[in-house]
Amino acid sequence: MGFLERFEEPVAGVAARSRGAKWARAALTRITTPLLPDDYLHLANPLWSARELRGKVISVTRETEDSATIRIRPGWGFSFDYVPGQYVGIGVLMDGRWTWRSYSLTSTPDTSANDKTIAITVKAMPEGFLSTHLVNGLKPGTVVRLAAPQGEFVLPEPLPEKILFATAGSGLTPIISMLRMVRQRGQRTDIKVIHSTPTPADLLFAQELEEMAASGLIDLHVQYTRAQGKVTPDVLPTLCEDWREREVWACGPGGFLEGLNKLYSEAGLEGRLHIERFALERGAVGAQGGTVTFKRSEKTATVDGATTLLEAGEAAGAIMPFGCRMGICQSCVVMLDKGCVRDLRTGAEHVEGERIQTCISAAAGDCTLDV
């Protein structure tokens, strides 16, 4: 390992906007050892950290009855060179524990602007205690943790001649960032937007979409499913006659995406379809659950196929390593000693002898973890 690598090793996993910022962090880490630099940085500014990305909630703006846009000012080290369509991890302190989820960015990476903020738009889900807190309980001034933006659900450059955005519910969130960037850059291409939502009261960004349609930026069709039915593989071709000629970006609930995948697969057009699935649609991959044994602590838990191994261990009182709790940081990786588990994101199965991420894996039958 060379001098530069050794010098930067304490902050090697921390995102930084420049080599200079990384050197500054490394220097702070070196000169304050054995005390953590965060002990000093936090006194000056709660958004300064040598170990992690942080941000402060600037505003929480209601979009619909059960959704809100949260604007955050990231602290030192956050890079604004993200791409529309990507998502960001956000950690919020709840009941003494940092709870993490990932949400699509609805802001645009305008690095020339003076307002250095990012935004996410969150819908409160009945089963989602964090999403409900973000919409109804999060207060401006709250300091949150952030994970650097990532994701491959992005538009190419140059833009395709014909684009179809097919979305449902809060699946509109990554698409609105793309549309805002297209508008901001003054780009013009043939864009068709087909969006479905239960009622007019549930429509996110309603006025903005209408303005985009009125300006000729998009050809917009909104389908209100309670009155007009869902957009299925049979319905979509009637709403967009040239669907075979368009590059498609689709985001929404699992059933909606499976229908689109079936339509394009049967037409031999899988390469035109780009899908963004929301994190952990639990139970959708059919994991059957089982008895999980935590080898070192000799504790057990019998769980269903929608409960993660990390949650099972915590409920059983087993000491489990964890970090982001959403499959990004790799802090929860352990060895699978016996049995089989299933990745809740992809459905992929892992067997004994493999290292697994407990925060995004569920039991596929009885299994034993070396933890």
C-alpha cells in the first residue's frame, strides 16, 4: 500500500467531492487519534463528520394527504453530481436506533445553484413506520444520516428519440427528477407519460405535470384506477399505440412492473424496458420462512418469508451486526452455516458456505447463521 492509500485509509469508505476534501478528513482523523474527529467537528457544526454523510431537514412540504416532499441540506462531503433517477439512503434516529430506507431523489443535481439541497418525496405506507414518521412526524432542523446517491435507473445521453415513462403511485418520484432535468436543460424529445393512481387526490406533482403537458414537454395520460381500472398489459398498448418504438422507464408496485415485463418479454422487446423496483417488496418472491438458528448465541427464531434475518435475530435477542439496514453498506454480512436463504430484492437463493446480507435476506426453510 502506497503512502497516499495509507494516509487516506481511515476515511477510505467515505464519499468526498474532491481529493482535497478526503485529505482534510484524513488529516483530522490522524491528528485527533485516539479521539474521534467527529467529537470536535460536531461541536462546530452538526453536519460536519469525518466518518459519515449527514444532512439537516430544511422543510417538509405536504404533496397529498399521505405524502410529503422533504428537502435536506447535506453536510460536508456530499457530492451533487448524482444523476436524475438515482436514490439516496436516509437514516433517522427513532427510539434510540438509526432506521434506514432508500428513496428516489426528486430534486435535480444543479451544481451551479446557490441552494445546495436535495429532495425526496415520500408516501406514508400503512406498514411503513419510517415513511409514516417522515411524512407526519419529521421536523425541520432534524439532523439525518445520508448514504451517497446510487442506482442505474437513469436516462442515457443523448436522449432517445422516443421515451415512454410508465409509472404507478409513488413510482412517479424518480421520473419527476428526470423530467425536471430535461426541462431545466431545455432538451426536447418525444416523451409520453402514462401514470396511474387511485384518485385525483392521490396524484403527486399534479400542477407541475399539467404545466409540463401544456408546454409541450410531455404527452400526459393519468389513469385513475378506482374509476378507470388499472393499467395492465392489455390496456397499455391502447394508451400508447407506438409503445414498441419507445425506450421505456417504468417504476411502481410489483404487480404493475410484472405486467409490463410480461408485455415486453412476449414482444421480444426486453431490452427496451428499464425497471426500478422499490426496496424489499416483501413476500413477492415466495420465500417460505422457517426456523433460524443463531449458532454462537444458541438462540432460535421461527419466522415467515417476509421477515429479514436481521429482524429475526434482533427479536430473538441475538447480537447481530448491522449498518444501513437496506443492503448497501455490507456491515451485516455473516456466514450461512446451514440451510438456504433468499434475497428479498431479487429472489436469488444462497446456500450454506456463502456469505449473506442479513438485512435483505429471509429464511427459505430452516437455516443456521454463524453469528
